[in-house]
Amino acid sequence: MKKKKNFKKEIENMSVLELKNRLKKLYYQLFNLKIHNKISSLKNPIEIKSLRRNIARLKTLINNISIKK
């Protein structure tokens, strides 16, 4: 739960450009985790789930900002 709250606080004050850059980084991390998961099992496979959720949070925030403008 703490990671989720920290993530929300961290992204609240970012600009749209910063959010999009962060989104690219998260997609890259997700890709790498999926590759490692296919090759050998991950120590913590729930990381994939949390990354997907963080990506969804970022996309929602970016969409909300663009709708307001």
C-alpha cells in the first residue's frame, strides 16, 4: 500500500511531458520483466501486476489532464 501512495504523490505534480516519459520507462520495465519471466521465473511475479496498474494510473492521469484542457 505504501508504494501505491508514494507513486500517487510522486506523479501528482508532474507535467504531461514528464508523465509521458515516466510512462515510457514503465513500459520498458514491464517489457523486461515479461522477458525475464519467460526465461526464468521471477522472484516477485507480482511486480508485473503492480507495473501494469501503475501504467494504467499514469494513462488515466494523462487522459484526465488532456480532457481538462
